[in-house]
Amino acid sequence: MRRQATPAASDASAPPPLPDRVALLRASRRLAELDGLPEQALRWHGAAIEGRRALAYEAERIARPRIWPDTLGALAATGWRVARTAAPDAPVVLVGAAATAFGLPVGPPDASAGTIARAQRLVRAGGPAYVKLGQFIASARGLLPDAWVDAFAWCRDAAPPLEPGTAEAILRRELGERAHGIELDPEPLAAASIGQVHRGRLRDGTEVVVKVRRPGLRARFRSDIETLALVCAGADRINNAVRVANLPGFVAVFARLSLEELDFRLEAANLVESVAVLEDIGVDGVRVPRPLPGMVNERVIVMEHLPGVSYARLADQPGAVVDGPRLLELGVRAVLEATLRHGVFHGDLHAGNVLIAGEGFSLVDLGLCGRLDAAERAGLVRFLIGFAAADARMQVEAMRSFGALEHDADVDALVERFQAEVDRLADRSDGAVTFDRLGLTLGRLLQSLSAGGVRIPKELVLFFKNLLYLGDFAASVAPGADVLAVVEGLLQDLFSQPDGDGAGLLALVAG
């Protein structure tokens, strides 16, 4: 049984353009509250456009299977690690699981305890890129078997802390005299695979958060990625399943995401854009920390401290009372409306990055952001309408906007197979897709599309993962909520606006 789709407007000759982000930054009142931040925000924004382009080129280059001089040592080290795990297939199995988490048609990996244990040993013995692959797996509930997701949960928060004093030394070296007025707490707030985070204070008592990049990380990531590229290229030649999944292509995507997270100047650009976007759509209860002008470079970022506690730890807070429905509405707006209006969204909304603070919450760690162009935004709108209406053709056709279909794809056959899966999922006994069942629903849909030859694009996977994270969020603050009712309510509100973005978004919906 299908839901009623939102009434469609006639096709426009071209999708409406995204809002002007430069104008958005200039108009932001929150950015203007900090001296020098609007001007610096514009510089970060402009430099980030070229920076992302350069990193995309570099990622393609280092993910191309070649023997570099510094790769020989990495290969030897990888060979030793593989030998120690007694699993020659461990690197390919690990990359395959991570690629499945990204929507590639690899198929569910072997979930036997022995296979998972071998992949875990490789991650524990490997470099930072291997830990990052483990983090991808840990964030893929609904796309991977639970046994894989649970086995790699430690990758999110088990990175060893830097030696005492190291973070402070990095801060002094990178910022010079500007660091003299910052006092760091000796105990880190968090230690991750890329950076370590400390609370701190400026001379005037202002509370800040300082994030420093681990020493030598860029060179280690590069050698790890070059090694993975060679391993996957070799497997691609002899394994048809690997060839179909295009694991070498996934390594290139993984390289790009990793390199972007290594440059904290890009994170600063993500932060100021997100501040301006949330302000523009009027989500007053959601905050993003503002980076401090003059205190950001590639290896260090200093930003304002925002209060809050992870929603996953709310149950541990004595006497904590939250307005669950309000928080859920804020969460849906912060994810969906920001994406649909502006084409930019937080790319990693796991529980540690969403901090409940009173009647609202703070979003932190924006090293990874999803970005859609006008055509991709149009495709996403059509996909969401098709998802809400259980309309397989609308969802499949929307994939064209992302370049996810081959030019000779048999669309009718794909739609027929996909519609059978959609109808099966839509035929639910209670008539609702609650957030705790959203992971299963989206996971089956993505797997069905991938099995039909659709290459799920990176930005769409990041967006779907945000919906899965919303599931975890809602289960903590508003269990039992109907996800489609919440999403459809927001879409109806957007489309009902008679002018501006409402009319533009309605024009995106194909008949």
C-alpha cells in the first residue's frame, strides 16, 4: 500500500539555484558577534572551495595503485600485519565491509566470529586509516550485520591519548604567540583517530575547545591509503565480486574524505557555514561552535565551548528532564531543512557529536560535511518524496541527478525489482516506520538499489547515515515516533510556502 505523494508541479527547465553562501555569511548576526569573524569566515569559505578541489585531485592520485618509494615500507609493514593476523584476505574483507557501509554493492560481509576477529586484529595493528575504516563500519547499523557494527564500536572512542604535554606543545608550535593566552586542561575531552580535543580558557576567562591533529598523521594516512589501493587493485584482478563492487573506487572516495578531515581549515569553513545556515532557517535551539579568528590552521583549531551532554548519556544524568518532541523536531529540521534549503549538512552525527543542552542541543565536530549542488538537491527532494510515497520509480529516477545510473541501465527492470522490495517494506502492520526501525528500512532499500547496479553516491550515503543517526537520537528522546510522519510534516511545511524556497522546492518534484 502506497502513501499519497505530495502533489507535483510541472518540471522546471533547471533546478533552482542554491542560496548564495557568501551573502549568507555576510548576513549572519552570530558570526558578527565575534570581532573579525565575518571577514575571516569569507576567507575560509573561499579557500575551502579550492582546498577541497586540490584534495580531491590528491586523493585520486594516491589512491591510484602505483609503487611509490615510501609505499615499499608500508607494504612490508602491511605484509607483516597480515601474516600476524593469519588472514591474507583481511585487508580486502575490511575494505569490503567499509564499502558496504557506504552503499556499494559488495553484499553483506561474512559475519562469522572468526572473520570479524581477523579484521579487528588488522585494525588494531594497522595505522590510522585502518581505524578510520573501522569507524565507517561502526556507523553503518542497518547497512551491515549488527555483529560487524558492534565489533567495531571501539574505533569511535578508543584511540590512545597523546603523551601528556604533547597537545600543548603542538598548540604552541602552530599558533606561536597567539597560543600564550590559552590554558589547556591536561585531561582531553576526547581522543580520536585524527585529533585530540581539550577544554581551555583564554586570558579573559572565555571557555574554548582546542583540537590538535596527531603528529605525523598525514604521512601515515598517505602510506596506508597507497597500500590499500595496491591490495584492492590486486584483488580486483582476480576476484569478480571485488571487481563488481569497485573497491579501488571506494579507496579513492575514502582517501578524499580522510584528507578533508585532516585539514582543520576546512573544518573552520564547515563551522561558519553551518552557523549561518542554521541561523537562516531559524533553528534557534541548535548551536554550532564558532571558530576563533587567528586561531586556526591546518593542524590546530580553537573554537568556542558549547555546553551539553551526549544524548546517549542522558539516562546517566540524575534529574535530567528533556522535551523529547521538541528536540526531535529540532533534530529533523537541523538535518532535513538545512539540507533541502542549502545543500549542506553535518556528515557524522553520531551520539558523541550531538550534545543536549537544556531545551536544545549543540552539534560539534564538523570535520566532515555533506555538500549537494543544485541538481543533487533536486534529486534528493524527489527521492524523499518517492520514499514517503513508497514510489520506486521516483526514487530510481532521482538517482540520475547524482550520476548513480549507468547510461545503458535497464531502468524498468530495476524499478520492477525495487518496487517489490518497497511494497514489502511499506506493508507494515502498524502503518508507521518508527525511528528504531528506520535503519532496517533504509538498509534494505540501499542494498536493493546497490544489487540492481545503482552506485549510491557519497553525499547520499552521508545523508542517509544522518537519518540513521536520527533514529538513535529519537530512540533516546522520543521513542515510538513515526519517522515518515515527522519527515512528511516538514516537507509539507516547506512545500506549502507560496514563494521563495517553498515554491523553488516544489518545482523540484517531477510529475
